[in-house]
Amino acid sequence: MQNFTFHNPTRILFGEGQIKALDAHVPCEARVLITFGGGSIKSNGVLAQVQAALGHRAWFVFGGIEPNPTYETLMEAVALARDKKVDFLLAVRGGSVIDGTKFIAAALKFDGEPWDILAKQAEVHDAVPFGSVLTLPATGAEMNSGGVISYRARGDKLPFRSEATYPRFSVLDPTTTYSLPPRQIANGVVDAFVHIVEQYLTYPVDARVQDRFAEGLLVTLTEIGPQALAEPHNYDVRANLMWTATLALNGLIGAGVPQDWATHMLGHEITALHGLDHAQTLAIVLPAMLSVRREQKRAKLLQYAERVWGIVQGTEAERITAAITATRVFFERMSVGTRLRDYQIGGSSIGTLMAKLEEHGMTALGEHGDVTPEVSRRVYQLAV
Amino acid sequence: MQNFTFHNPTRILFGEGQIKALDAHVPCEARVLITFGGGSIKSNGVLAQVQAALGHRAWFVFGGIEPNPTYETLMEAVALARDKKVDFLLAVRGGSVIDGTKFIAAALKFDGEPWDILAKQAEVHDAVPFGSVLTLPATGAEMNSGGVISYRARGDKLPFRSEATYPRFSVLDPTTTYSLPPRQIANGVVDAFVHIVEQYLTYPVDARVQDRFAEGLLVTLTEIGPQALAEPHNYDVRANLMWTATLALNGLIGAGVPQDWATHMLGHEITALHGLDHAQTLAIVLPAMLSVRREQKRAKLLQYAERVWGIVQGTEAERITAAITATRVFFERMSVGTRLRDYQIGGSSIGTLMAKLEEHGMTALGEHGDVTPEVSRRVYQLAV
């Protein structure tokens, strides 16, 4: 096991009816800015529940945070928060709104040009306290301290992270997911699945607990993913999905083990160039990535084959191939295409994708830093 | 899945050499009281490492906290801390020292007679900040907020718990466990195992993640327990044991599921009456408890049999019996006796044990509250 630090102070308030608990966890005298996205929280009744729970507190709303939240939009929220003397933020929706709210919280306390938090990775020492009401299980943003923000004008998309930007609490009420479109549920399952894989499918370091936790989350997703699509009002299925997606990226399974993240980096370029959903790009890249790097990942691929998919027959090579196929079949059962051609993208894009990848400095990716541009090109080619 | 709140702000600093990290996590100007037990941390060099890491800070020591920490001893530490104007506590050792230090931290800020924290379950709103350096993996005290304190003069042993008594950090360096006597390692494995079982072996609520995490921890203990005895200097074995014991009782696997704890309650009476180690009493009571309650726990026992012990052959009754036997055999492989007679205790004690159990109000134990005195008596009888 590698040395690690694990620290996660976010309080999880889990279960049906927990939106009411906001009253106990938002300071009594707070002036609250409720942040959200396109407005689904109005039609599904979640915003009304939130406002009821806030009771007598002064609250304001800021909607319109995009799926890939932009600096431009978030700075409008910063201005509104200043104008209204807001001292608590409440993100209501999924990863994009929560990521954006982390940035608003940091920008409000930042001494200088907030863009530097992203562009210069300036350290964030303080942030306005905030919580979240999660209605879209996928990214894990509700229980971690990181975010990814885009600058429309410059075409940049950059991450940040700070001890100051953990949500104080996150409400996870599975019933708020009932009205999600199937595509968002499917994307959430794939997103969580690949988050886990990036922290698990590397090389063995005898971290038995981390491996078994990761495998437990993956097996759970294989069981409940298709059910989450077929039975949108099945409480236990949605509850298991929600808790799994949170634990997939709250730091626990990644503590003390090598991490990969090359699939994410190659996927980001596809989103940037072709506008595909983040999860769609992961479903495209991962099977190709595992195929290209099957030798480097041999030991963990065999463990994955056996413990996640129950594959114990055949030669080692056959078991690895079967595990990669099972992964692809699972994504396709979730109705997420696993090849570029499923999205009408051909091999002619690869040149541009590679140029962007190198422009972004992504030339030594993966747990060994050996995913060179040459390796990435083979992954893209295999993903056509 | 049941509704739950999960919150655990303790920072874990894990791995060889992490004692040095104290310098970054104890406030620079702190006046530190180092608390410990019998003094093994002097002979194994841990105290010297701690003092070196604290550098220029003013530090004082308080040794002699007992295996079952007593109010009398802890109040001496409170007096010393007041006298020395201590503003940070550092517990160095295992669960008893950490539990005791939680109480010292709370008592120092408590307005009134600190015994009321235990006797009247008075609410603890504030505590002196403290951290721990764990050298004995077993109780999980390093990452939770509870403690159990005895009052020698009254023969009482009472629990307390508060949001204010989470350690700020805990250092987990597996090499500090190398010098532990085999009995303490064995006890630690059994203690962690039964902590997990109390939160897992109840009835199904479709909490897939919690079940798989619990099973992952149990399987890990079955693999590494005997190795931890046979190879005291095997770093990875000790690292896996340390992280497993912490996760066994940090609130994660018990969130959203029913809990039992009847085995603990029956075990406490054996310790009180006969002075057995806590883990020894758990090894005695658990197999008997599972046998007596096999119908109430049928579904989870079958799951436990299959997923923890790989038992899939035979009738349901046979599989359950085999799983209970496997549990007993595992404890005995750890050199921990599983019957009262292994400790020269006969059935004649049962009357006194039962009287004490009822005196302590333990008349409706377990996840269903159906462990009546009659059931408890059968458990003790079967445990002879």
C-alpha cells in the first residue's frame, strides 16, 4: 500500500425526506444563494422543497449554470452574491452546478482575479460555506473538493481543488432522481463506473481494502445500472446508485493506490471537439484504452475479470479479452455507444484530437506515465 | 436502505514515516499533552519520534492510562493539562488511550462535573482539539467520536459520543505495530471482525454498498489475520490490518443499515466479572449468538456464508452451520479461545452474568430488540 492522506469533512444527509434537514444545517441567519442549472428543479418540485426548508432565511436564486460550467456565467453569480450580501451557497442539481458553486464560493473570498485560481492554479485558502442538494448521481462532486471550469472566450477547461471547497453537507434524496431522463441516468452510471476503474485498474500494490471496495462498487453498478433505467421509481435501486456514485470519487478508494485517469484525458478532447457528453467519451475510450494497455494492466485486469465479472475460465489472454468485452457490453446495455462511429465521428478526427491532446501537455499519461502520444493515437484509432 | 447521516472529519495520515507529519498538523504554538498507557511507546521508539516531530513546541506527558481507562486516572490528566495550560492533546497508543483522551478533551471544556458526561449523558458541545498516533490496530477509536470510560469506585463502565470528540487527525504508521505482542494483534483482528459483523449480520435492507464493503473488510481479515501473527514485520499485512480496523468502525459500513451489538453487551459482562480481554469475550459470545439467532439472521447468514467463506454447497441449514463453524475456527486460528471453559469459566457464572446484564438494562438487545434475558441466557449456556 502507498502512503496517503485521507480527509473528507462533508456531511452526507441521505434518504427520502432529507431536504427538510437543510433547516438544521444551514445557519439560521444565513443569506442563501440557491444555484441551479436549466430549471428542472422547478418542474420536479425540488426547488419548492428547498425553499420551504429554508423557512424564514433570506434566499436568492441564480439559475443557468451550464453542463460544463463557465467562468463567465459563474462570475455573474459572484456579482449577484456580492450585491445581495450572500453568506451561504446552496447548489441544487448535479456535478456541474456543484462544481460551479465551489468556484463561486472560492471566487467570493479570493483576493485578486479569480481566473487565476484556474489559470495559475493559485491557492484557495478560504471560501464562502456551501452545501448541496444532489439530484443527479454521477460525478461525486457532492463529496469532494474539486471542480472543473470552462472559459468560453478562451476555449479553456481547467480544474481546481482546495481544502476550503468541500461542501459542508450534501443532501442525497433518491426520490429526486425519479424524474431524470434515461440518458442522464445512463451517463451517471458510466461516469461512476469509469471513476472507479481509473483508481482501480492500474497495478497491484497489495491494497486489499481499496481493491475490494472498488470491486464492490463496480459489481453494484453492474447489478443496478440496467435496473435504474428499467425501473425509474425503484427507491432502493436509486439509493444504491446515488451512494455508489458518491463513494466512487470521494477519495476513499483512491487513497494509497496508483491512479490512471488517461481515459478521462482522452475523453475530454472528444467532448471539446465534438460536444459529446462526458460519459459518452468515457464509454468510447475505456474499452480501447484497456485493450491497448492490456500488458501493463495484466495483473489487475485478471483480478477485475474474476472479481467483477466472474470470469475464471480460459487462458489469461482470453479472460482479459472477455473482461474488456463485458465492460463494453455493459456500457451498451446502458444505451451508451462505445465507438466513435456510434456518434458519427470517423478516424479523420484523430489528427485534431491528437494535436489538442499534445497542446494540453497530455503526453505522459496513466499510472506509469507511459501513455505517450503514440499510445493515445492507437487508443483513438481502436475507438473508431 | 435506511436513511442516514454520515460525517467523519478526522484526517488520516497513513504510512511509514508519517509521524513526521505531526509538525504540519499540530498548531505551531500549541502546548501539547502527550497521553499514553503503560509505556511501550518509550521502549519501541514511538515517543521519541513524536517528540522529535513536535520540535520546538512545549510538550508534557501523561502516562498510565489503563486498558479500560478510568475516570479517576483521566481526571488526573485533566488537572495536569489545566496546570500546564495545555491546548492540544496527542494520544499515542490504541483505543483505550484514545478513548481516554477524548474524555480528557471534553472534560477540559465541560461546564460542571465531568462525570455527568457519562452518568447523565450530558451533551458535550466543545472539546480541546486532539490528534492520535495509533500503534495498536483494533478499536477504530482513531477515526470515530465515541469512547467508553470506567469509574473504578462505582464499578460503572459508560459510553459517550460527541461531534466535538473526533480526532483532528490520526497517524497510522504500520511499522509502529511490529513490536506488539501476538495477543494484542490477535485481539485486534477479532475486535475489528466483530465490529464489522455487528453492523452487517442482521437482516437485508438492500444496502449493497455497505454489505460489500463489510464483506471486503471481513475477507481481508480472514486473509491477513493469521499472517499478521506469523510475519510481524510484513509491512503490507500490517498496513492492511490497520486500515481495515479503522474502517471497521468509522461509521461508513454502519450508515443506512440495522445494527446489532448484542454480542458486545454480553461480552462486556464477562470482562467486568472475569477480567477477560474484550476481544476474548467477543470470540466466546459471537459463535453462540449466531447459533441461537440463526433463524432471525437466516438471510444474512447465508450471504455471509457465501461471500465471506465461499460456502455454497449443502442445504441452507448446513451452510449456516458451516459459516458459524468457520467463524469459530478463524478465531481459534488467531489463538483466541471461543468457549468460556477455555478461560476456566464454568456454567456457574451464568447466574451472575445474567443478573448484571439485567441490572444494566440489557433486556431487549439486537437489531430487532428481541434478545431478551431468556435469549441471552441461552447464548451464555451455549458458550460454556
